[in-house]
Amino acid sequence: MDETLIKDITANPAPLGLMGFGMTTVLLNLHNTGLFGLGSMILAMGLFYGGIAQMIAGIMEWKKGNTFGTTAFTSYGMFWLTLVFIVIAPQFGLGEAPGALEMAAYLFMWGLFTFGMFIGTFKANRALQIVFATLTLLFLLLAIAEFTGYGSIKQFAGYEGIFCGFSAIYLALAEVINEKFGRTILPLGE
């Protein structure tokens, strides 16, 4: 049997997904700190960059045979799409806004999923581990804030979420810059 190897020359989709996640996370968490309201800017970022761009990155990771990347990017793309829908659906009469307990459960389930994905990063670089560790903590803090109603926990979660988002942005830029220069410019903690 003739086995022909095909060289993969497709681009690395991870920076796209990481930027979509990171930038949207920073902006939402600036809201969580109380800096500004939950307006159309955050919803648009959640819908298009956090949601659709991450879905595209996830599909591209599937093409590359990366189960972790496919699962992460398509799942978090869907997180952003569902979050935007949760916010806008009641305005169109498509169900009632969730209560605090419902939002706590929603955020807890995303935290549980993220913790499982964090375990998967143990075979990856430190930068990716930081993204998933801080995201796990973020979901936990937001779930606790919703469950308890303590605004100070949500505000603290906002600051932690800003760090999480910027860690994803760093990882995305490091992958692009390191690839472009053909050497490590921004370390990932290999």
C-alpha cells in the first residue's frame, strides 16, 4: 500500500481564537469591575469576535487534528454566543432573564468544564496553563458572586478576568511573533 504523506501548510488558528477570547474577556471584565455598563460594544465583541471567530478557530483546529483546540475554541465560542443570547433574549420576549441561582449554575458548569480543560494543559506550555487556571478561577468567582449576590466578589472577579484575558492576548501575540521571527521572542514557558 502506498502511503503518501501530506504536509500541513495551513496557518495556526490558535492566535485567532486566543485573541477573540482574550480581548472579549478583558472588555467584559472591565464591565465586571464597574468601569462601564454592559452595552452593545461588549455584546458585539461577544457575538462576533468571542463567539464566531472562536468557532472558526475551533473548526480550523479540527482540520489540523487538534482535539484540545477544537474543543476549547468551539466551546468558548459557544459560551460567548450563549452569554449574548442570555442577555438579549428577554428583550425580544424569548424567555425570562435568568435569576441569580440559574446564572450561578451556568457559570459553575463553565468553570467545571474549564477545570477539565486545565488538566489537559499539563502537557502544554506555561502560558496556556495560566490562561486556563485563571479562567477556571474566574468562572468560580463569578458563580460565587451570582450565588451570594456580593458585588465585591464580582468586582474582584473582574480584575482577575482582566488578567486572564491579557494572558490569552499575550499567548496569541507570542505565537504570532515567535512564528514570524522563527525564534522565541516572547517566551511561553515550554
